[in-house]
Amino acid sequence: MDCIFCKIVKGDIPSNKIYEDDKVLAFHDISPEAPIHFLVIPKEHIKSANDINENNSHIISHIFLVINKLVRELNIAETGYRIVNNCGKDGGQTVDHIHFHVLGQRDLKWSPG
Ligand code: AMP
Ligand code: ZN
């Protein structure tokens, strides 16, 4: 399958990894929107939030535990951060392998426009 994030999981495309275990991978976004901007993805190819189900939702909850650990390590747990999942065309999803953006270390604005 021609999926850029599956290629990152396999190591065919390099990434700036910050965390890895048997289920998930976290790496810095190549085009950061904040001083801290990393992505957390499942190693398994799940296309989008539409494809979360009873069989794979444990991976999604694990992603949130990993985010909880990483924001502490990166010292943004107390100052705050934003977790973003873009889903589908109107959501602005550009890579069809589910991923959670974590943005921090600046005063993020709302709304998304
Ligand atoms: P989205 O628009 O929510 O689908 O987010 C896709 C994100 O993946 C964007 O923020 C891109 O900058 C990021 N991205 C695309 N290719 C790479 C790559 N090779 N390494 C790291 N981040 C990437
Ligand atoms: Zn994939």
C-alpha cells in the first residue's frame, strides 16, 4: 500500500522519532506549526477516525496514554497543548493513516477558521 506513514513505520522513509513501542510510533512533524509539534500514529494502518472500531480502539486509547507520557517528558503537561485529529476532506486530513497531532510551547489560538 502506498502510505507514507506505513513507510515511516517500516523505516523506508526516515523520521525524527521520539517514541516507539509495539503498537505506536511518535515523531516530529516535518512542517511544525508550533515549537513542539509531533504526531502519534498506530503502526497498524487505520485510515481515519471513521475506522475506529471495537477491535482497534485499544490502540487509540494507548495513543492517548503515550501522549500523556510524552507531554510530561517534553515539559508541556502543565503549560498545556492541543491534540488534533483531522478526519477526511473537510477535516483537512492530508495523510490517510490516522494520526494525532500534539502542538505546544506557544499560545495557540482558536478557532480553526
Ligand atoms: P493532516 O493534514 O492532519 O493529515 O496531517 C499530516 C501531517 O503530516 C502534516 O502536518 C505534515 O506536515 C506531516 N507529514 C507529512 N509527511 C511527513 C513526514 N515524512 N514526516 C513527518 N511529518 C510528515
Ligand atoms: Zn498507513
